[in-house]
Amino acid sequence: MIDTVETTGLARRVRGLGTVWFCALGLAVLAVSVAVAITIGPADLSVGDVWSVLAAKTGLGESGLSQIRTGIVWNLRLPRALLAAVCGAGLAVCGAVMQALLRNPLADPFVLGVSSGASTGAVFVIVLGVGGGALPVQGGAFVGAVLSFGVLLVLGQTLGATTERVVLSGVAVMQLFSALTSFIVLTAADAETTRGVLFWLLGSFASASWAEVLVCAVVLGGVLLVCFGYSTSLDGFAFGQDAAASLGVAVARTRLVLLCVTALLTAVLVSSVGAVGFIGLVLPHAARALVGSGHRRLIPVAAVTGAVFLVWVDTAARTLLDPQEIPVGVVTALIGVPAFVLVLYRTRFGR
């Protein structure tokens, strides 16, 4: 019996060590991906130029580059790549948490209607001019996201906050705000404004700034800590609410806390970059294929894989049809749909 316990403990330590090494490797790949992605584009840049700019900005040396080339790296491409990494990590983590929490492999950060609410808030600012110019698009999107989540909480408390009713309430909220967005665009926007709204709704990192990177990164860090702290409780949800409760999990409190933090993170990300779909749907499945379903391993690995994935998706979106830029949501859908079909196929045949 003692040998069995010791063997089990050793296996857990080995898996934990493997996850640490995997995350370390993933972070190294992410750093290289960001550096290489910055060099891709019409400007003649190298990875060495990127590192020299970073060294100069951190007081570790001189870049030797012109102000224009330094500005391209520091003010345009680096914050864009970092924001893509943060958004990819955040959406993947939200998807992993929600799929466990709701026991639904199709759940993703937008199933609660937060994305639709953010879209409605952005449309209010862009089309109707709400805020009189003092409220930015990102601010309107955040207000709309918070409002939609508030409606969800009211519905959940009214109907009973079971897993199925939370999902159905999220679908209802999503349809409500999507319809409201379409109504505003069709009745109040001209052709040029409609084009701008649709491009924003499909997701773009073109307007990335250091301020947005900082805000999104801080929120992501806090949400990661909360979700990692609840990782054992999330493992319990895999067996159902009753089983989780019998294991000592405070089901109602855990669900409320995790739904709130994932909704907050989704609202912040969507308000900055628009709606980027399929990251939270597909990447958690890819992470599970790598490290299994234990959330102490799954959450950090999902974050790293999501970050690397979206950095390269954004790079493709801004360069494939240069000088025209493809909305990031279009590229994620083109990649995500076949990937998700493959996931369903492998699940169907038990592979």
C-alpha cells in the first residue's frame, strides 16, 4: 500500500515536472515567435534588430537603428504581437475553464453572451456617438460586456443557476445583443461606418497600444491566479455537480467566481480587439491532447499554446494580402473550423 502511494506521488511529480518543462519550452517558443513575427512585413528588419531595440529601451545598450525603424518595432509591431499573445492566452484559459465548469466541450468565452454585449457597446459609440466623443470604442465595448453579463446573472438567479440554464441563458443573452447590434447598424449607420463596425466586430490588433497591453496583461495575470487556485475544484466538476459537492467543492460559489472572472477577462479582451472566435473553443482541446485534463497542467499549457497560436494568426492576417489586412476573426475561423471538426472526429472514434 505504501509502495503504491509512493509510486502515485512519484508519477504526479513527474507529470508536474513535465508540465513545468513544457511551459518553459512554450514560453521560449513564444518569445522567439514574437521576435520573428515582428520582423515579418514590408520593413526590412531582423531578429537582431528587434533584440537591439529591446535592449535600448530597457537601458542595456544602443539599437543603432533609425528612429523610423525603432518606432516600427517599439510602437507598432511589438505591442501588437504582445497583445495578440495576451489575448490568445486569455481566451484559451477562459475556454478551458468554461468547458470544465459547464461540462460542455462546445463552451467558449462567448457562450455567455459577453462578446455580443461588447459588440453592442462598441456599436453604440461608433454609430450613435454615445458619450459625445469622451467615451472610446473600447470603453463602450467594456460597458456593453459588463451589462450583458449582468443580464446573464439576473436570468441565472431567476431561473436557477444550474449548468444547463446558465448555458441557455447565455445563448439567449447572445441572441438578444446580437439582434440589437444588427438593428443599430442597419437603421443608423452609413456604408462606410458599417464597414468599419464589421471589421472591428471580426477582430483586429491594428490599433494595439502599450496601454492596452498593460491592462489586458494585468487582468490576465489576476484571472490566471484565480483559475489556477480553483484547479482542483475544476477537476471535481468533471464528474458532475453532485460529485463535486460530495468531494467538498462549494459548487455555487466556485461557479459564480469563475464565471465572473472569465467574463471579466473576456470583456477586457473583446473591448480591446473585438470578437476573435474559436480560440477558446479549439485550443483547450489541443492542450488536453498534450497534457491531459488535470487543470493544474491544463491551464498554464492552454495559456502558452493560445498565446503562440494567436501571435502567428495575427501575423498571417496582416501579411497575407498586404497591404490589405484580414480581420483576425476570419483567419481563426478558417483555421478553427477544420481543427474543431478533427477534434470531433477523433472523439467520435475514441482516438
